[in-house]
Amino acid sequence: MGGRMKRAFSLLLSLYLIMSLTVPAAASPKATARVDVTVRPDSIVRIGAGLSLETGELVTVNCAYSPRIAEVDFGLVSANNEFGYFSGNDGICSETIRISKTGIYYFAIRNNSEEPVGVTGYVYY
Amino acid sequence: MELKDKLIKLRKEKRLSQIEVAEALNVSRQAISRWETGAAAPSTEKLIELSRLYGVSLDELVNGVEPGDESAAGSSVQPRARRRRLLIALALALAILAAVTGVYMLWRGERDEIATDFEDLPKITVDLDSMEAVPWVEE
């Protein structure tokens, strides 16, 4: 084995090990869920089963909705029935929520418009 | 076969005496004797002259590789080449893993930076049980 190759191999291995150690396992997304729903006017829907989330975990919402002028809120409903939300803008919602308290949360979408809104996208948690 | 044995074998095949070889190479008979007993080794220059005198390649003289004996040569080269390819493949795999990890870390860092605490979000109280429930889309 050439000395240069040995050095390159060691460098790559070290780099990978350092990177592996610096990524806390708890912060890794556990899953990706796909959303494809039509939300009725002036209503709120919860999507999927409850998510068991720990303090510090991140939930990223990447959704698009139509019509783009609709007023739509995206967020999480906590176990004590609090809906913490972001408002979509121009047909897009791309936000990340950091969980402050361990518990079960539901992803929810609220349509504040007077017409149905189609929503598609992904939620990473 | 060791060099000393090879030297004896080739000299005998050529039906030469140690003195004749010594004269041809312009060295003493004792030098030839020392080479053939392994007490000393010929210099590179003398090895070249010996290979010419005995009509063999330098490689054959030093390594004992017969001309056209590719299996002997290949057996040492092929595993080395295979090992090299394996190492390159391993290095590439690690590089890809490192790149994927790096991209993930950047993405995670970005998420961390823009994340808003749930506590800081505007909130309303809702009735979870009376909400319409829709399943995730199955992939």
C-alpha cells in the first residue's frame, strides 16, 4: 500500500469518524411523512398518528397549497390541545419547529379561507 | 532459489570454472567463491555482467523468475492490484459517506438555525378529539 494512499485513507476515515461523532443520534430525523389532503373551509385537520417527540427535536414542514392566496396555518397540536402554528405564504410553508417539551404532538393544518385548500408536501421529524 | 545457488547452477550449465568467470568479470576467483557461498553479494554492475555472461535476464538471475513465467510475476502483482482497487473502492465509499454526512449536517445546521421553539409560536386552543383526522399518505 502506497504511503500516499495510506494517508488519504486515514484522512477519510478520520473525517468520517469525526462527522459521525458530531451528529447526535437524537437529533436525526426519525421519519418523513407525506401530506396530501384537502382541507375544508374554516376547518382544522390533524394529520396522521401522534408523534412522540422529545425536547430539542425538530419538526420541519415543507408544504405547498392551492389556491396560493388562501390563508393556511401549519403547526403542531400538543397534548394539552394547544395548536402552535406558522402561517403559509404565497402557497408555500417551509418552517421548522423545535420541541420545547417532550410529549405527543399532532401535525395539523388550518384553513382560514372560505374555499377548500389542497395541501401537499412533507413533514420531517 | 537463492542467488548463490542460481550462480552455481548457471555457471555449471555454461560449463565454466570459477576462474574463467572471474577473468571474464575482472574479479578474483575468491570473489566468485564468496558470491556462490553467499558470503558476499555481487554489485549491481557485476550482476549485470553475470547476467550477460550466463545469458539470462537480470530479473531471472536476481528473482529466479523464468522468462515467460507470467504466473510467478502475476501472482505477486495481481493481489497488489486487487488490494489497490479495494482500497480505492473503500476510499470512495468513505468519501461518499462523508459527503452525505456533510450535506446532512449542513441541512441539520440550517434547520437548527431557522427553527422556532414551539413555545414561541402563536397558539390557539383546539379540541383535538373533535378535529377531522386524516392519515399520512402511504408511499
